[in-house]
Amino acid sequence: MKLVTRSLVPNGPGSVKVLPQIDDDLWDAYNLIAVGDTVEAVTVRKIGGRDTERVKMTLEIAVQSVEYDNEGSLLRVRGKNQTKNEYVQIGQYHTLEMEPKRPFVLRKEVWDWPALDRIQQSCDETAASADLAVLLMQEGLAHLFLVGRSVTATTARVEVPIPRKHGCAMAAYDTALKDFFDRVLDAFLNHVDFGLVQCVVIASPGFTKDQFRDYMLLQATRRSDMRAVTENKACIVLARVPSGYPPSLKDVLGEKSVMAQIKDTKAAQDVPAMQEFYTMITKDSDRACYGPKHVEFANERLAIKTLLLTDTWFRSPDVAARRKYVDLAESVKKLGGTVRVFSSMNVSGHQLKQITGIAAVLRFPIPDLDDIEM
């Protein structure tokens, strides 16, 4: 996301003008815009009865709801118009549809820590896009993911029936497998840009991953449009997973040999924190906790070393509830602890969401935590 202008006071009022550039930026905007903010943007509205006309205009609305459409790469912001306009009255409802390459101005009464942190991260040009590609495969099925700082996007699914490999069906098997590999290769070339992607992980049970990698590198020696694959073959990593279905993505990011290769990608940066939490739960359960009540209790005892929470806690339409978790995070930071905010649209964030979306690794054991109801 590009920061065009900024005029704000930390923990006070102000505004920013930003330009979303990629799909990840819309997720950041979704986490920035809260109920009670105002958003100004160019929009289109149908005017007239029978002979409707689509009129382009600039409106500023007081936000009442925000909806993120991951499939359509679209952000819908609904609220009441705040600007005088010949077509839309003040107080009349309107929905802004926001897409990449369309700037907007966001005004807040209070720019708190999560909002400032989100602006800083999303407008960091070095963290602008997905830099890890993961291809999950099994015979006849493949899923291609682009994994960024905030969003894991499924960019392609390929499915081809593969006959059994025996007897007279051998020729049909070879033909079907080649067709499958060709389709996967087409999807790969359409979606993976080695100018952005630092690492590609091809993962499967068995030897499908090895077969496809060899097939792709062979094709690269024969095709002039695949030069980037040849030049970046050192960036291609193989991994073993249970299946070619999306849940195996977490196995890829949890594999130590893969982590050594993808350690510099943005997706890998959240993984060690989750691994530390799960290790502590297994080895010393009194030094790890999850759930709002347990984490708040641990914080009251100044015990939190690392606070893990998903960004959903900062999207609450209830200002008091949002403030509660802002204060919790700030309290942990003031005591020298670390706060990790996970995107709920990414693999590690999804794992955390499954255990309430908030957890902590503690400095010292608190045995009586189990006595508190979740």
C-alpha cells in the first residue's frame, strides 16, 4: 500500500490518504477501517428512475460496516454520506466499493497502536507482496498458493482423473499424468512471478513432487518462455506432506528442512512464534495459556513473555472491546514482552484462531490457571 499523505497525532485524531496496490492491501484496509471512522473516495452511484445513469462522484461516509470479499478482491464500506452533493443527500446511505489502484482518505478520531502499526507495515514497500509460492500436489490434484504477509491466496486448483497404473492401462496413465503436469505447469507460469517470489515449495505425498519438478525443469530447457524457471531453480524446494489438499499447507510451514529454506520470506516469520507456543504447551503446560480469561489473568500477574493474537480482536465494532485488547497489548509491551499480531487470513493466524485467537507464552509457570473457566 502506498502512503500518499499523512496528517495525524498518535493516540489522537488525524487522517491518511493511501493507495491500495495489491490484494493484500485491501486486507490491510479492512483491518484499518473501523465503525465510526470516515472514508472519502471516488465512487459511482446510479441516478434516476427509468433511465438510470451511473454518475461518478467523490463521497465521504461515516462508516457503519465493512465487508471484505477475498474471492473478488473487493472491500465494501457502508455508511451515511457526510458531504454535500447534488445527487446524494447528507445522511443518505451509500456503499463504497474499494479495489486496488483506487485511493481513499481515512479519518479517525483516535489513531491507536494497532492502526499505526498496520499503516507502518502495509506501507513498507519491502513487504508489499506475496513472496512465497506453495504447490500442493498428489496424483491428479494440485493447489497453488501465494503466501504473503497478510493473505494466503489460492490462485489455482487443477484436477485431472488419473487411471490406475497397471497392465494395458499404462499408456493411458502416462497420457493422463502428462496432461495433469501440463495443466499444473500452465497455472504455475500464470501465477508465479520470480520477480516477486523468493521461494517455491512443491509438496506432495510420495514422488509426485519430484516427478513434476523434473518435468518442469525439462520443459524449461525446451521453452524460451520459461527462462525464469531455469534461472531460479535453486529457489525451488521439495517437501513431503500428507495430501494435496489445502490443510497440508500448515505441514509445509512446520517442516524444519523447509523452514531453513524459506526463513527470509514473510510467511515464515510468524511460524517460530506458534512453534514456541505449541512446544511450551507440550513440555511445560503451566508456562503457556490461551483464551481471553487465561491470558488476562496471566497479564495481571505480569507473566506474559510473548502475546499472540489475531487481528480480529482489533476489528470489533465495540469500541470498548477493541480498546481492551489494545490496552492488553500495550501493557505487555511496556513490561518488555513481545506482541505478535497474526493475520486471520494466513496459515499461522488460522491455527491461532482455532484456539480462540489469543494465546501467550509465559515467563514463569502459573499452575492455578486451569482453575479459571475459559
